[in-house]
Amino acid sequence: MTSLEDRHLEDGDSTPLEAGGPNAIAVANGVLADEWSLWIVRQALRGATHYTDWLNLGPIPGSALTTRLAALVDGGVLSKHQYSDRPVRYEYLLTPRGRQVWPILISMWAWEKGWVDDPEVNLPRMRHTTCGEFFDPILTCESCHAAIRWRDVEGKVGPSGDWSRNLQITARRQRSRNDKRPSEVVNETMELIGNRWSIAILGAAFLGITRFSEFQKRLSASPTIIADRLRAFADMGVLAQVPTPERADWMDYRLTPKGLAFLPVVLLMIQWGQRWFKAPDGPALVMHHVECGASLHVILTCSACHEPLSGASIEAVESGTGVVTGPLP
Ligand SMILES: [Zn+2]
Ligand SMILES: [Zn+2]
């Protein structure tokens, strides 16, 4: 991918993708689905702009910070500005697409709060400053304002939606047990989005695929890879193995309530990707809200007052200390 800066795009413009190359879902996943990248964006939303800000905010190694900042600039999430000649110093500012990552982060937070019990992670509570209440984000259709349920979403593979083009290109090193990680990012979330095959399998499951052979055929992946991911998702309780009606020794893989609850994260990532990265032949996925018939555009609303949430109306209250951060810019 050519960097955004090379192309002199205006702030609100999307990045054109190469014909036949990775599609918007793959590129968005490549840009965001990394634990340090998500952490860097989270801190940027709370006001971090300088290299040293991030170094001071968490246990990020300098080398990881350097590579992630470069990748986020390349993906158009941050823009890099020189603010001093002597010494040469840069600051990193969120672009419009960077400021639009907050719904993904808030929906990840809600899923982790509801479904993951990780003793190492102490999640804050989120307050909606408009109504003053603690809230859960509700995935809502922008057209008809109904809460979105999985069965109300109709998804069709679009012109650039060929499975081979859904796979992110960035090959990431497998994280070892001893690697430092941001304390705010939950392992299970990264299991679901941090592996190049994970999001593709999750997407296929949301589109109704249940059979091993179907996953393998649709994703053109090796049986070993498919088996490994299905096993990991079953271990996490995101997919459940159930005997098929035809043969008791064949298994269907069905999304559990925990898996279905991850839908907002997947939909918001796809929506963000398709808003900001455009394949010349069209979108990867075309979705409709069955209830109202509109093409699907999702927003988050407040569970307490039902008003749409904005990044600027959310503050985080640390559990234990009660320290308040935010609202997000
Ligand atoms: Zn609707
Ligand atoms: Zn509210």
C-alpha cells in the first residue's frame, strides 16, 4: 500500500486500493488488528501526540513504538508533523479516520467487560457525559434507530469480497508468552482479530458457514490452519461444536452467545475499513438491515438515554482509583 502522504489526500478522503489486491477488510485489519497499534490509538484519543508521551504511558518498547507509529501513519490513522527544527522533533496527530476508531475500541471494551474474565486486566467503567450515566454501547441502525441483532443483518459478498482478498498482508510474528503487552488489551480480543485467518473465519461464521469443509473451501486455507482456528475459537467459547443432523460424527461450528456478542466489533471494523479504503471494483461486503431495508450503517447509542454516542461524550472511570480520563477529543 502506498502511504497516504505520498498521495496527498485530503483529510476526509478514502485511500484507493490497488485493483485485485487486498480489499478494505484486509487492509483495515492489517492497520488496526495489532495490540500495540490499538493501544497507541487509544492513548492518542486521550491526547498523546509525542513519541515520549506513549513511552511514558505504558510498557511499550521503543522499537515497537517506532514500527507501529510508522504503520499507523502509513495507514492514514495518524499524521506526522515536524514541530521543531533543532532538535528535529515530530508530533503525531489523529486524522479524521483515526478519530473514528473510537466506536471499535468502545465495542471491544463492552465485549471484554461482558464476556471475558481476565484477572490481569482491570477494565474501566464508561460514562456518557450527556446523561451522566454509566452505559453499555448499543449497536444501532442509523436509518431506523433499531438495535441491531445478528439475524437482522443480511450480508452478501461484494465485488472485492473474494476470500483470498480478505486476508491481511502483514504477517505478524507470533507473540511469545514473555513479550510485553499493553495491560489494557485483552488476549481474547487479539485471538479473535489479531491472526490473519481469525477475522476471515469469524466473518464466514457470521455469514452462516458452519461446516469445516465449507470454511476450508470459502477461505482456500489449509485444513491445519482451519482446524487450529476452529479449535482456538471453541476453546474460547466463541464457537460451539454441535453434531450435524445428517451424521453424528460430523460437527457443525456455531457461534455461541459470546461469539455473537462480538458482532459489533466485526461490523464496526468492516464499516471503518470500507469507509476509508476503497477497492476500485467495489466493496468486499454489502450489508442490509433486514428490518428497514436500508443498506447497513451502524452507530452506537447509549443504553441509559438511547442517544447516539460520540467520542466527545464518553469518559472512562478507572475501577478502584476512580480516576477519570476523557472525554475523547
Ligand atoms: Zn434499520
Ligand atoms: Zn446516555
